[in-house]
Amino acid sequence: MKKTSKDLYTARLSREILEAEIQPDEGLLHSIINMFRVNRAALLGLILILVIILLAALAPVIARYDPNGLNLADMRKPPSAAHWFGTDDLGRDVFARVVYGARTSLMIGFVPSLISLVLGTVLGLMAGFLGKRVDAVIMRLADVVLAFPSLLLAMVVMYTLGSSILNMFIALSIVNWAGTARVVRAQTLSIKEKEFVEAARSMGVSRPRIVFRHVLPNCLPNLIVLFTLDIPGAIMWESSMSFLGVGDPNAASWGLMVSQGKSYAYMCPWLILAPGLAILVTVMAFNFLGDGLRDAIDPYMKT
């Protein structure tokens, strides 16, 4: 059957819509760069994050002492030229433990956030695109997770599985995925009704190709913001669980340092001030960066 000029025009228009939608958004990078020029708090957050990552990477070079090295002759020494942040109740250098603790705390921040982001994204895409029973099952499961207080749910998982870094990853991943899934589902429901998705369907494009070629790329900006804001939350939850005695006792994390130093808070305040300030600065830095990225990416936040 011979195609009319209208059919040819419709096919060409559909192809142009598809090609336009899969092109990278050059304005997004420009908006983020401009955001850093205007938003000094976000720029400060980015600089602080890079400094903290650099300190964690160069911990063996920066720290002059073994973070687990015991020296009972130097127990609870105040800050000095020899020990910049003092020593703890076992004579361990607090500065070395803070620097090495950055590795554990950052890993606990990044890994569970990444796992929950991937899990929540996959389930959110399935719920939003497939709909009906799949949507109902996934969303009811998300409702169950969100019905529990996050810290309480994470503590229950840790008590059940035991105290270890791996179980901490599992606990924090279980806590975080539901919120991401709901956001991705809402975006998927909106995007799948757009003209370029309808054009893809009319051209016979398969469902997986539509999801990963057209729907997912349009969700990525908000996923970047969610990931940035999930990291400080994971660090805070790990610190809270370690403070309550649920964390891994063998991991040199900032939360565990605060928990171990609370008994000497009045006699040796540096034992909790140093790791506490490290947690404060790191969480604020990620929040500043996340707020800045949200303002740059979300068009409704722009003035």
C-alpha cells in the first residue's frame, strides 16, 4: 500500500520527536554550573565534600598514628601538638580515628543510598509503567515500609541479622527504597502519557526500550537530587544506630566514636566534639549540595 504525504509527514514527525527526546539536555549542565556561581552554599558543600573524600582517600598519609593502636600511657590526653584532637580512653589518636572514620561513614552513606536508589528506581518504573496488579503490589509493599519509623525499622533489621557493615548496608537499603520508588512511579505515570512515548508506541518500540530509552532518562535529574539527599540521611542513621549500640562495634565510624566517648563527655569533651563536628559538617555539605541541585534541576523551584 502506497503511503500518502500525510503518512510520511507523521512518520517523520514521530521520528523527530523521538530523536529530540533522547538528546542530552545541554541546558541541565549549564543550569548546574550557573547554580554553583550563584548559590555559594552549594559551592561550599561541594568543596567540603571533595575535601572530606580527599582526606578519606589519603588517610594513611595524613594520619600519623594507627587509628586502632593502643597506648595506655596516653589515655584521655587533651588536644596538643602531638595529638591534634587528643586521645581516647584507650590512648588511641582521635584525629587518626576521625580521618579513618571518614572512610567508613562515607561508604555507609554512598553504598546503601546507591542500592536503594537502584532498587527503588526499578520498582518505581515497574509500578508506573506496568500498572494494575504490579503497581498495587509494589505500592502496598512501599506503604508497609513507610509505615514504620525509619530508625526503628533499621534497628529491627540490625538486631535480626546481627551487627556488621554488610547488614548495615541491607538495613539502610530497606529503609530508603520505598521513598525513591514512589517518586519514580509518579514521574513514570506522567511521562508515559507524553507525546514522544505515544509516538514510540505507535512505531512499535518495545516496552523495555521505551522505559530505558525515554522514561528513565527523564527521571535521572530528580534521581540525582534524591541520591545526594539520601547520603546524609544514611550517615545520620548509621550514627544514631551506632550511638544506640546497634552498629558494628569493629568499624571505626564517627557514630561509634560518639557512642564510645559519651561516658567521658564532661571530662574529655574532645572525644565527642571531633566526630560530632565531622558528622555535622558532612551532613550539612551534602544537604547544601542537594538543595542547590534541586533548585537547578526542578523548574518549579526556579524564580
